Amino acid sequence: MKVDVAIVGAGIAGLATAFELQKRGVSFVVFDSRTRPGGVILSEDADGYTIDAGPDSLLTQKPDGIRLCTELGLADRLVPTLLPRLAFIQRGGRLHALPAGSVLGIPTRFAPFAMTRLFSWSGKLRMGRELFVPPRRDTGDESIGAFIRRRFGDEAVDYLAEPLLAGIHAGDVDRLSIRALFPRLVEAEAAHGSLLRAFRRGPSAPPSPDGVFRSLPGGLSELVAAVTKALPAAALRLGTCVTSVGRMGARATERGSFRVETGDTAVEANAVVMAAPAYVTSRLVHELNPRLAALCGEVPYASTGTVALAFRRDAVRHRLAGSGFVVPRVEGTGILAASWLSSKWPHRAPAGKALMRTFVGGARDPHALEHDDRELVARSVAALRPLLGITGEPEFSRVYRFERASAQHEVGHLERMSAIGHALSDTQGLFVTGSGFRGVGIPDCVADARATAAGVATWLSECRPAH
């Protein structure tokens, strides 16, 4: 079989790559060793509950995910989060609402920040002195923890940066790269000398009355299903493990067709897009491009688990008014966060029931998934019970495991990506995309995948290998 492009990986990056190539009239085939497309995007209907095991929302401020939904005819199905749109942080065994007007946890309004009990008065004073902290002149990378500590102090690291900024990536606050993951903060410091000064000026556009997050009634697997349906069925090879990627009759540095082997079969392609985890890419391109393989192998990954729990609503004393809460490492409860799915999204649980989920593992607890399901459920219930006033046991529980699924963009990641770019130039027709490289969330992965597909189409038209 001969195609223009072979895509390795059927997560959202691989699917978005295929979707864009199809729009451009480029033939392709998509391989994935798993029998289910979508990667970490997984939604299930079980016992009347709609559960997102992985990511559950699209950020409107990064429009590529929303745009893809629109192109797939899903625009009318997008729903905002329910009111009130509150998020909480645990401290001292209590839940504290994130102060109103915060930007990535950074306060922009004085009154809500002054009134919150999330921070001590000494912590508030130190954070307020950020206005007078000189900007960093060194243009080198630094960790999220180092950046926030330098500007706002230790308490802001413990109760904002670690659970929020690092927590959403399941990473180590003192290892994750501020430049790779939150360039907006670096740019604000450089442009205004102070984040408080920059964000106090307010956003360039008024906030949407519907908030900044959207989902779909059946969970984000609706997006995966719509993309998959839009692609030719014969072009999607699920349950097919790629064993090697090599050249056909040419050295790796020369132009020539690729041979993508899948056990006892092979596909010839003019170009290959690796949309798999970086460590999978490393293994598959080792013979083709050893330097690229070594660089991809350096990208660290964390494993996480999601525990879905359902209770009778009258067995939960807390109002559950909001989307959920994050747990700082210093609280030591054994979970990273919890979301109240039935309060966050409409129609996720039967009447009279409360559906929530906890998150475990990540860089904070790398051995969490060594515990069995019963232990993870018990850990989650123990963490939730005193905070939410839960009586009795869950009526429903389910554990989802994501082994080595969360790419960690640690300090030096941008330099590594520059080196990967140089290494790719040695193997014409080979491309990479996905969360291990230039984007982590769904919108970023979609944006990078479609940009990669556009680059592939241009390369094919200008530099099509000789047959």
C-alpha cells in the first residue's frame, strides 16, 4: 500500500493531523496500537452517569479546539460550565474559593485578595510587594516554582503555583518550565516589570458571560467520534502496532519513501508524522535518526489516575457550588484535585445524585498507580469525606489509569525542541506533533497538529520524493 502520509498515533493530535490533511486532499493512513482512538480523551456513560476520565473541557481563550468542533458540526452542542463558576484550593483542611478576578491564580483586584483566608497576612504582604520586585534580566529558562517564588514568595508557590500551575500538568513545580508552559507570565514581566501591574490593567476584551470552558453533552469523546467519522474508515488502523519506521532504498538523510512496518505488513509513505508519545517516537525512529531518537527519549512523562465516585446527593453536606478544588502538596491528602462533575456540567448524573472525580499520581506521587482500584477509591473517599461532609460509601466508583500519558515540559524543553527541529532537518519528510513536543492541552495539540499537517502538505508539493 502507498499513501502520501503515514500518521503514527490516533490521539487528538494524530486525528487532527489527518483531518487537516484530508481537507488539503492529501492521502494518509493512521496507526495506533490501541483499539480506541482519542488517547487520553475518554468519556463513558455508566449507570446513568456521563464521565470524562481524562480532560473534560475546551478553553475558549485558545480557540483551536472550539474551531475544530465548529468545523465538525458540533458548535450547537457545546455547553458552558454551570453557575456559580467557582474553584477552590484546600488549605488547613478547609476549602477556600480562588479570589475573584484572579488570572492563573494571580490576584488582579485588591478587595477579594485582602478578604481571602487562603493566604496569611504575611503571605499577602509578600505577594503585594511583587509590584516592587525588579524584572529578571536573564533570558534563560527557569522553573514555575522559581519564577513565582522570585516574584511572589514561598506561600504563593505552595498554595497557587504548585496546585494550580503545576497541578494541571501533574508535574513538579520546581522542574516544569515557565517559558514552555506559561509564556504569558514571562512576557508580562518583561513588558510591565510586574505581573500585578500587567494584569491589573484588565483583559483586552470583556469576559464572556458563559465563562471560558466548554464541553459536550456526552463528554469530549463526542469530539473524537466526530473527527473519526469525518475520516475514511479504511484510513484508520486501530489495534495496529507500528514496529519500525525506515527508508526505502535510501539513506536516512536522503529523500525517499518511508517504510512503516506493522508486524507482517508494511505501508510505503512519502512522509511520516509521529503523533505518538515522545518515548514511542524515540523507539521507532532509532535506526532512522539516532539523534532525534535520543532527544525524544529525554522527554519525561508522568502517570496519573482518575477516580470517579457517585453518592446520593443527600449524603454530601457540602453545597458543591462550583467546579471543584485543587490540593497543594503540603496538605498531604493523597489526591491532586477533585472536580464536581454534576455541579460543573449539566446532565452528568441522575436526579438526586452527585458525581465527582479525584486525580491521583503525577510527579507528586509517581507510584500511585501501583495501588489497586479498591485502594485508590478508599484513598479518594478518605480525602473527600471530611472536606465535603460525606456520609456512607459511594454508590458507584470507577478507576481510570493513564500510564506515562502526561508529558512533562521541564526546564530546558524549548531548547530541546530547537534541537529536535535541527535533528528533523536531517530526515526530510519526517515530522512530529503531540503533547510531548509543542502543546499539552487539547487546543494546543489541535493547533500544532493542523500546523504540522499544513507543513507536510507544503513539503509534499514542493519537495515530493522521487519514486
